[in-house]
Amino acid sequence: MGGRTVWLFGHQLSMKMPALVTMDRGRDTILIVKAASRAGWLAYHKQKIAFVYAAMAHFVEELRSDGYRVDYRTAETFDAGWTAHVAEWNPSEVCIHVPTEDRFRRMVLRWAAEDRPQNVKLFEESALFLVGESEWETLLPDGQQWRLDGVYRLLRQRFSILMDGKKPEGGKWNYDQDNRKPPKKGLQFEPALFFPPDECTKQVIEDVEQSFSDCPGRLDSFAWPVTRQQAAALLDHFLEHRLPTFGEYQDAMMTGNLFMSHSLLSAVINVGLLDPLEVIRKAEHAYREAKAPLAAVEGFIRQILGWREYVRGVYLRSMPEYAQLNALGHTNPLPSFYWTGETKMNCMHQVVTEVIQYSYSHHIQRLMVLGNFANLAGIRPQEVSDWFNQMYVDAYDWVVLPNVLGMALYADGGKMSSKPYISSGLYIDKMSDYCDGCAYDVRKRTGENACPFHSLYWHFIHRHQEKLSRNARMGQVVSAWKRMEEPTQAELLEQAEYVLDKLAGGEL
Ligand SMILES: Cc1cc2nc3c(=O)[nH]c(=O)nc-3n(C[C@H](O)[C@H](O)[C@H](O)COP(=O)(O)OP(=O)(O)OC[C@H]3O[C@@H](n4cnc5c(N)ncnc54)[C@H](O)[C@@H]3O)c2cc1C
Ligand code: SF4
């Protein structure tokens, strides 16, 4: 019998994975399996597949050059890869970190329960997150309203992040009020760091282009960091040059300026190439060194220390039922323009085209354009969450489902956020320059070229008014709808039906 095997999956590329830290380099082996079956769970954006494969290949190179013994193999399934590995290496024990993603997790737990000659020893994925899995039961107790704020404050205190003794730095926990500026004409940002593919990544891209030719997305603009060194360089560059302007225009959207001051770090954090706590501490350091204002730094840290941890907690506490929730009873199919970008609505056209090109959108584009439209148009939540899972380089079920079903679509009936994030065209007009170049008129609510978001918004309020009137944050909107003159209501509802007909006919 050989030594032990530490099996790492493609999203576990961290040197801090607990089984890796404790392994005996002289005796033990690291197993990494490139399983074709995993890439086929859904038809993923080509950049997502290429990103994970390139990151895996580079991680293997790094491990080997650090003196680790690595069995990196390609197989049809994980099981086949494991069987072949065991036949060759005959390990005494296989150490596996239990993935957060439900489907993956069940597969691993099934392996552990099976009677195999090798013991399966399970570890937590603790290097990828700050909160241990078992703690979520206490942090998000059954029968209580779950909200981000309490979790965020507790983690700020626990890790002593942006604290002034027992008080939050600057006296407030949250500086979002300073972070909601609309874009100004001519606004410019220091560009992010991009990484032209090296020979290894070029080979991966070629393979993906061939093997996944039916998958969505383009590869010609692939420039993601795929090594720990590149991920660290992206972070340092962001902290030095882009964090100072991250906050102010965090919610703004601009044509031709997809990345603005966003960090682009989600993909590398989610696969373990960057340690979330290190990112947070470095951001705090930038504030302490007076390199970035408090509002920007707090806003950035809240996304990682707060939202990223919180959504994982919601996922762990709510699966598997969460995946099927549809509190608003929406059943319309996903419009084809989510795949092509071919629609006269300029906001949707711009954002979807960029997703096809870069496998990326920033938060407000995901929430207030793509998610908002899907919700207003009554699209079946699971079709929307599948689309998000497929199209983004940073997408994993644990982060997609709470963000899409919970935050964007309110399909969980308010389990994770306090209200539906919906808006008419006015919000998009205020926070972007999209309406200037649109075939529809954002100032018109009815008529042939009226902005579809307006009537769909009121249609949504009308059809869900009973549920929404029980929500303290939506009460005013429902009252505004009820106060509207009946002919105005009728006109808006008729317009919405017209829009929905056009949508169904592929003419929007
Ligand atoms: C409908 C919808 C779908 C989303 N799908 C994903 C997804 O598949 N994968 C993903 O990582 N994030 C997802 N998010 C959250 C967020 O939009 C992305 O993390 C962010 O846009 C990534 O870009 P960035 O790295 O430039 O982020 P920045 O704007 O620079 O934010 C910094 C970091 O904070 C974290 N973060 C910010 N917001 C969230 C959030 N709501 N949940 C979890 N982490 C957050 C990310 O690690 C991100 O890198 C989604 C949000 C919505 C509304
Ligand atoms: S007018 Fe309406 S559809 Fe057109 S870009 Fe603005 S919000 Fe989008």
C-alpha cells in the first residue's frame, strides 16, 4: 500500500486546503481529475471551462515544482479517475474536502458511505471560506428571519476588520449611502490588469474550442488570471489603482466600460487561487495606509466578508429544496436573447453581449438588468438560475442560487433578502447610459416604443400586490399602484400584455 491520496477538485486550488497542509510530501500523492462529466453538468460558457482547466493545469505545475507528487489525469467521470488512480497508486486512504455545491457534495458523501478498500477521510473546505460549515446552523437558525447585517457585523468583530475597539471604524457599519453615484459623461477608470494566455492556457483554449464547440460564449478575449501569482498581481493592482474609486460608482453601468472599478476577483477567489481573508486584510491595510477612502474599502470588504459568506450559509442551510423554489409562481420561458443578445432593449443587448464576450458582468448588471427583467417578465426561476450558472466564469451553484433565486428573483419569498430588487426603466436610466442608445423611449410608459420595463414593473406589482403589501419595504409602491386612476392602471396592464406578447413572439 502506498501513502495517502489528497484529492483536490478544480475549485479547490488552494495551498491552504486542510488535507494538503497536513500531508506527508515524501509519501502522499495529490490527485486531480479532469472529469469530462463535470464539464457536462450544464452547457457552460467556454471561458468558464477554459478558466478552470487552465487554473488546474497551472496549479499542477506549481505543485510539482514545489516538490509535490501529483497524479493529474483526465477521465470520463470522477469515479473512473479514482478507480484508475487507485489501480496505479494503491493509496491507504483518500482525503477529500466536501464541496459546498450540493450535487458534488452528495456524490462525495455517497463515496464516503460506500464500502471501498481505501478509507475515505473527509475534510471541510475551510480554506475557501471564513465561516466553518457547521456554524451556519447557529448563525442562520431555523424559524428566524435571516439577514446579512447580523452575520456581517459578527464577522467584522470576530476577525477584527475595520474595527475601532468595539465600534465600527468611522462609527458606521455600512457606507453604502456614499456608494451609489450615477455615471458621469467622460468618467474613466484605471483599467484592470489582464493576462494574455501563455502556451499552456493557449493549448487549453484550443482544446475547449474543439471539445466544447456547442457551448455558449467566445474565447478570443480570454484574459483571466490562472495562477496564484497572477491572482495576487490582480489583487495588488486593484488595491493600488482601482479600490479608491470602487465605492462611488459601484452601481453605475457604462456602455463600453464593462469592468469600471470592479475587482474581477470573484473567479480566482471561488477556485481558491486567492484567500478571501488575505484579500480582506489587504484591503483594510490600504485604508489604514490612507490609500483608499473608508466608504470604498468598507463597501468592498462587505461584499466578501459579508455577502460571499452569507450566501454560502443560506445555500448550505436551504438545499436541496432551495433549488426548486418559485414563490412568485413564474412560469414563462427564458427569452432566446439571453443567449444571443439580439433584442431592441439596449440595456439587455449591451449586458448579454458582454457576457457572451467576457463571461462577466458586474453586480448591478446581473441584478438590476438581467435579473430584474427576468423577474418582471415572469420567467421561471430555475431557467434563470441555470443560465447564470452556465454563463459566468465565477459561477458555482452555492453562489448562484441565493443571488439569483433569493436576491434577484425573490423566488424564496424573502428568505435571504428583505424585498424584491425590481425597478422600472427609470433606475436603469439613472444608473447607466444605456437608454440613450435604445430603440425604446425610457420616458414613455405606453405606446409602440415605450420602455418595456415600465409596464412590466406595474404588471408585476399588480399581480403580486397581495404578497407585496405584507412587505414593509414594498408597501409604498403597492399603495402608489392602488392610488392610480383605474384607466391609467388599465392602460399599463394592457401595455404589459402587449409587451409580453411581443416577448413570446421574439419581437422585443
Ligand atoms: C443575479 C446574480 C448572480 C450572481 N452570480 C454570481 C456568481 O455566479 N459568482 C459569484 O462569485 N458572484 C455572483 N454574484 C455576486 C456578484 O455579482 C459577483 O461576485 C461580482 O459581480 C463579481 O465581480 P467582481 O469580482 O468584479 O466583484 P466586485 O464588485 O469587485 O466585488 C468584490 C467581491 O465581492 C464578492 N461578492 C460581491 N457580491 C457578492 C454576492 N452578492 N455574493 C457573493 N459574493 C459577492 C465577490 O467575491 C467579488 O469578487 C451574483 C450576483 C447576482 C445579483
Ligand atoms: S429604454 Fe428601457 S429597454 Fe431601453 S435601455 Fe432604457 S431601460 Fe432598457
